[in-house]
Amino acid sequence: MNEIKIFCPATIANLNCGFDVLGLCLEGIGDEMVIRQTTEKGIRITKITGADLPLETAKNVAGVAALALVNTINPDCGFEIEIHKKIKAGSGIGSSSASAAGAVFGINELLGRPFTKPQLVDFAMKGEALASGCEHADNVAPCVLGGFTLVRGYNPLDVIKIQSPSELFAVVLHPQIELKTSDSRAVLPSAVPLKDAITQWGNLGGFIAGLYTSDYSLISRSLRDVVIEPHRHKLIPGFENVKNAALDAGALGSGISGAGPSIFALCKGQDKAEKVAYAMSSSFLDTGIAFDFHISKVNDEGVKTI
Amino acid sequence: MNEIKIFCPATIANLNCGFDVLGLCLEGIGDEMVIRQTTEKGIRITKITGADLPLETAKNVAGVAALALVNTINPDCGFEIEIHKKIKAGSGIGSSSASAAGAVFGINELLGRPFTKPQLVDFAMKGEALASGCEHADNVAPCVLGGFTLVRGYNPLDVIKIQSPSELFAVVLHPQIELKTSDSRAVLPSAVPLKDAITQWGNLGGFIAGLYTSDYSLISRSLRDVVIEPHRHKLIPGFENVKNAALDAGALGSGISGAGPSIFALCKGQDKAEKVAYAMSSSFLDTGIAFDFHISKVNDEGVKTI
């Protein structure tokens, strides 16, 4: 095998109670990449469709992630990368992470899997840093590992896959506005009242316990954000109405996907997810802003060969 | 049955990464109480041994907790309570919580269990508030429910029992100094740097995931406290040496038990726990302060009839 075609799924980071630590992998929404082994050494981005992104390796997240991997083992070959973007940049569902994860996954497959999935997260994070300005694993971890993931800590990177119940579906409503991650970060406070931090870690603990025990009610009670959402929601037109519409329609919880502007909801079962997606979309129509939406089962596999 | 004798176990709250939300129930260390049903209505504390505590019902945590329960259903009888304290007040292993939990557990048993265990936590919290000044469930929850517990939130109280692996042992070293909870609270900051809060909820999530999956390494990596311990440890003589001695001897983690002054360690297996207890005790000798210590398996049952 000297060529591989891969699917690089979109992801939701933060999930209300897990700012910068929790993530979730989606199904049916993602980029495609083709990676080709070459006799010439080095990494070349040969084609990008669906987005206006740099072909220069050192300026492309997939290129930087790929370099992080190959520079570690210096293989006797090189790689060409084609990127077919389906996830819009800046949508808040891990567009750059998908490219970074896809590159390192594909190269690892072509090399006969010298690296474990957690090691791939580490390499992908180097690419992701090019887009976000710092090394974050909250989108690359679920993209590589699938399912729900927790970034326990950095130094060294410690990423855990969390077991989750089978009937969880995610809805993502993506308002077609540009919201820069830097602007989303700028509204955040540098400190959190201790009582709010306690509330947040109670909810995070409840959410993880709910995932392990398939307790949908506990998952629902825990899907709250008293730390980030109160500052960030103002940047997203119609956010409160869409969230309330999701909850009224029976979503387990709803919040900002990653740094926004996408709004997510988690639901039990596909029927409920479709009802919630309809309610969220109907509510968002009032803003007059174009949008698209996705309904997705939790993708337990993550990035994969197709 | 119109008389019941009960064992009210000691507990460890906070457990490094779960300030105000996590707790753990101990075995072999606890108070005993005798509760007697009487034809005369009301709650009377008839005897207290092992501590100098008020017999007046409204000034005794067991009395206040008992009143919270009986005032809800107004039974056609009353109760006498004898308290035999073995857990020293102000030791940081849930002395007042044990009395509060024991009272409501015993009365509930005598009344034929009209209330669920989570409801008993709510009543016990009312008694605990008399001692600590505010309603906290992080000690009463593990005392009533057993095992590891998470207080997901208040309003309404939401307490979850967390599954835990079978080989976990706790060591508690209790320096015989007085450390008032109010003093322990006074050193805490009112706000936490966002980056530290993120570190803390990453660790809390990892700890809970480690409990569900019996991953002792993950439990160990997660048993860290970047929020409270840096402020509180100065109140406890010898803390850093004892903690380091515990870790050097192979403890999974070590920290301040509740509001202190007790220092706890978690260990895998009884042999390791004994080794760790010896190392902690040897280290603490340097302070010249009297102390006692306990080695305990996790008590999965909680308060019980004996």
C-alpha cells in the first residue's frame, strides 16, 4: 500500500462543563484526505479543495503535524497530501484538528503504525497549534481516538477515551458567520470565582459518571456551563433562543461548540435529535443569518481509512 | 425493633482534585450511636461519651439532623440518641458528619425506611451545617452512601455514588493539633486562575474515569491539587515531608483530608498502605507533634447497623 484515503471527522470540544478538556467525535461530517508515500523525502501538500488554505507545508496544519511525526523517526521516504475540506474553517467543530489528525493518522498507517493513537494526538496537536496559537488537544484527541475524550493534562500529554452510551446523538447548528478563536478567547476571564469552579468540576464529574453508567438524566443535569458560556454566548447571534429551543424540544443539553459560533445539542436517540435539530433551526431563522446543521451519532472510531 | 446500634464511619473529603465535591468512606474508624424509639415525641440526646459536646438537641449536629428528618413527617413517636465519639472533632475526617449521618440513618431504620439514602444525605447536611456554618455534603454523602461519592450540585442536592476498584486503601495521619475549619476556609482565594481551574477539572475527570475503569495509574496521575493545597498546606506542620514520604513509599497520591489537619494517602493494596503509613508516620515524628494514624479499606457500605 502506498496510497491511502481517509475520513477526518468533525469534533465538538468543551461540551459545556469541560472547557479545554472534553471532546466528542462526530460521524458523517468530516474532511477527506489522500496520502501518498513517495520515494522523495519530505512532506508536500499537493492539492486542497473546498477551502483557501496554504499549500506550503510549514504554513498548513496538516503539513506541520506531518512534519512533527516524520521528524521523529526520519523515514526513508516522503509523503504527498491531498486535502478535501468539507468542514468549514472557523466553524467551531474542529476543522484544523481534522486536517492535523488526518495527516498523522494516514502517514502512520502507511508506515505500518509505528505510533500509538495517543502519540498521534501529540503530533496532531503540533499542527493544531499553527491554527490556534497554542497546543490544544481537545479537538484532536476525539478526532484521533473517537468517542468522548478527556485531556487529563499536558506535560506530558495525558488523553483518556471515555466510554459512552450507545444512543447519544449530537446536533450541530453552524451559523455562517466568522468568529475568530482569538476573539472567542479574548472575552474569557483570567480567573474564575472559586464557587463557580466548584460548580463546574461537580458537573464535569457528573457528566463523566453519566457517560460510564449510561445515565442520561445525570448526563443532562451535568451539561451546564457557569464559567465560559456566560462570557461567550454574546458573540453568537440567537444563541440563547436556539439553546432554549433545543432544551424545550427535549435535548439533554446544549451549548457552544468549541470556540463557536456553532451551537451543539446532545440528545438521546435519533428521533429526538431530528426533532431538536428542527427546533434549533426554526429558532435560528429569526436571525436572518445563513446556517447549516448536522445530526450525528457519536463516532466511536475516529479518523479512519475509507 | 425500638432500639438500634449503629456504626458511623469517618470520611475523607476533597481528595486533592475534588474540593467540595468528592468524598470517600472509611472502614474501622467511626463513632457508635444508639438510637431508641420513645413514645414521647421529640429528639433527646441522652448521653455523649468521648467528646465534650452539647446535649441540647438544637446545639448538637446529630440533634439538628434528626429534627430535620422528623419535622418532615412528624411521626407519632420520639427518639433518644446516645453518641459515642471515636472520631476526634476537628480532625478533618468528618467527625460532625458522622454524627449527623448516624442520627438520620438510625431514625430512618426505626421508622421502617421512609426515606432514601440520598434524602438522608439532605437531612444530615442540615446537621452538618451547624458545625461548619454552611450546608456541605462532601462528608455526609460518603458517610451515608459508602464508597466514593460526588456532589454534582446543590439546588437541588444531587449526590452520586461512584464505582471504585476493590484494592484501594486509604491511610490517614492525624496530627493532634486544632485546625478550625473557619481558619482553613479563610486562607482560600475567592477566585482561581482559569488555567488552574482547567487543570483541576482535567484531574477530577481523570480521577473519576480511573475509578470506573480500575485504572490505578490514571487514579494516581489525577490525584493532584493545584487549587487548594498550595494555600492550605502551610497550616499543617510537616505536610510536605509527609506527603513526599507517602509518594516515595508508593502511594497513588496524598493530600489534605477535608479541611485538615489530617493528611491522607490512597494506595493499591493493604501491604502498600502499611508501608506508606509507616513512611508517613516516620516522617511526621520530626515535628514532635503527637499523632495517630489509620489504615482503612474503602468502606462501600457506609453507615450501618451493628
